Amino acid sequence: MFWIIVLAIVVVGFVAWKMRVPILAKILGQDESRINRQLNRRK
């Protein structure tokens, strides 16, 4: 049972990382393009 919980946390974390721009846009109330520029500028 412990491994199922760990696997679920890893999967949710991976999905949140891949969907970070739309999630941040919704939380911050800004355009996705603006957030995408901010994230890409830090690299």
C-alpha cells in the first residue's frame, strides 16, 4: 500500500510539472504567455 501512495505522489508531481504554466496562470490570474516568458527567462 505504501508503494501505491508513493507512486501516486510521483505521478501527480510529474503532471503538475508538465502542466505548470496553465496551473500558474490560473492561480496568479495572468496570461499563460507571460508566465511562459518568465519561466523561460530564468534558464
